[in-house]
Amino acid sequence: MTYERPQGAALLSRLREPRKFIQIVTGARQVGKTTLVLQTLQKVKDRTIYASADDVSLANPTWIGDQWERARWAAKKTPLPSKVILVLDEIQKIPHWSERVKRLWDEDTRSGLPLQVVLLGSSALLLQQGLGESMAGRFEVLHLPHWTYTEMREAFGYSLKDYILYGGYPGASSLIHDFQRWRRYIRDSLIEATIHRDVLLMHRVDKPALLRRVFELGCQYSGQIVSYTKMLGQLQDAGNTVTLAHYLELLSQAEMITGLPKFTLKDLQRRSSSPKLQVLNTALMTASMEASPEEVFADRSLWGRFVETCIGAYLANECRDKGISLFYWREKNEEVDFVLQHGNKLVAIEVKSGVKATQPSGLRKFTQLHKPYKALTVGEQGVPVEEFLETPLTHWIEID
């Protein structure tokens, strides 16, 4: 039985509606965008025309128009109330795609042609340039996050340890029993492909080697608060802190690593704070280090970092589409690992992978200062890690 992600139901519902908006499905590389769309289309009786720009020359200015004309011809031959669904994959690889899509979509809207359109792209980084004013009011976005622990367990039988170490890339799931092969796949097919094809080729980066080093630092120090000044000390030809912040933002938009800001009531302090580095899939951290799985499990401190990083990745991915902001908090020697904010509601979360009988002092101090809606300890002596990862994030902050 093939596992189907829950986002497929939302896409199916939209495709069954009368033609209203262009549907844009986006997410990180290898999270199953194409698979989800094709699974969904099997449940739709309408005719589908699928084409991918993956092997199309970037110099080909007519590709979108060629595929659109195929779909138009099919739509003209299709009796109502049926319609034709045109699916264009890897759309971001076509220069100026949004202008062409807008023109064609508007033409069909005026003529009343029953043609529905679905566009797929690798990440927000690639699509943001095309979703400006030219496409305003014409599209809906369905974002696919990295796979959760529950999904990897149900689809591939992952244990909690498997998920913490190997993360949530479905395409790599069959390789976890051959660690060297798994690591080569993650490095070549995911890390290198994302940096080279999805960032460097699609965005201006003056210092590609520096961007790669920022990624490596993000993996090395994931779960730690690192100032940009300290990063400069770790790098050669580092330029300045503005460059580092920009490259970290590009990697965040590519859904690889991000920098969590410090929670503070003052916006200026928040913007100028040192980031807490956070990989968005623990597979990236595992594949970037030389330690074997056995060495990671045996090192209590290192395993604790993996557990905290796994919780942070889960929070960062889940917060993205729910209108929840994610921070860390620190005042002097007091620290809280994660702070969720939704409107005026705060939830403070401390991750503990070892035995600790009392509530962490940072959590107590934050509670005294900011009166959060909830203060949670995840791990030993608190909510078990597995239970936390299985529970919808909206339960903890209680939003619809």
C-alpha cells in the first residue's frame, strides 16, 4: 500500500472545485511533491497533461506555451462539466515563467476555457521571484514540509532513533541499513543538488564557497547560538556579517538550515540578535559529520544535540504554515530552547535528553518574566520525545 501524505486531501478538494486559482505545490527537494500530485490526480476523473521542465533547456522560451497549447486543445475537445488539468513540474527552471503563466491563464479566464493548472517547484526560494504583483490573486500555495516522525514510521517503519538520526527524506529510507551509501545519497542527491541547482544557479551568490561553508557550520553547530562574529572567525574569505546573514537566509528559503531569532519584546533587539542555528532535517546534520551511527549513539552529549535538533526541526517545519513564530530565549546564563508565539500566546519548550528531576531554571525564569500560556519540558522527566513528535503542534498552543 502506497503512503499518501495528508496534504493530498487538500489538493484533491481544490482540484474538484470549479476553476478558480492556479495551484502551486512547493517544498524542499525530495519531499515528494511530484508523487503527491500524481497520487492525487489518480483520484480525479478529469484528463491530465503532465510535463516537467527538469530536462528542458533554460534557453527554450516556448516550453510553457507548447505545453499550454496541448492542454488547450484537449480542453476544447472535453465536454463539460469535465475539465483538463495541466501539471507543469520544476516550473522555476523556466526564466520569466510567471509572466508567461499569467498571460496564458488570463486568456483562458476571459474565454472560459475549462483548464485547471498545477505548478510544482522545489522551494520558496525558487518561486518567490515569480509570485510578485504579476500573479497576485491568481494562485494558491500548498506547501509540503519535511516528513514528520509519524509519516516516516507509518510509511517506512522508522523507529524513533531512526528518525532522529536519518531524518525525514523518503527517498533515502531504503538505504539506512547501509550507512555509507545512505550518506553518499544525502550528500550528492540532496545537499549538493540543492546548493548547486536550487541556490547557486537560480540566485546571485558572489562567494559560492562561503555559502557552502555557512551550510557546513549550520550543520556542525545546529542547536547552538552562534554570533555572526564567531562565524567570521570560523571562515576564510568571509566578507562581512551582512553577507553571512544573507547566505543563511538563502539556505533557510531552500529549507536546509535556518537561524532562529532571540525572543524579545523589542523588534530591534530581535533583528540584531545572534541566531540559533537549526537544520530543518536531521539527515543533513548526520550526513555532514564523519561520526558513524554507533558513535553518535554512544556519545551522550552528541546524541542529546541530535534529539534537540530533531525537536527544533519539527517545530520549525510545523510553525511555517500555521502562522506561528519560533524563537529561542536567553538572558545572561538562563536559556529556553524554543519559544512559540501565536498572537499574544506564548509556549516555552525546554528539551532534555538526560535525567533532570527539577524544572530547568531558564524555564522558571522565562515563566516569571513573560507568563507563557504553557511551559513544557520535552524528554526525560517531561513529555516523552516520541509523544511530542506524534502530537500535532496546534495541541500545545491550542489554535484551530
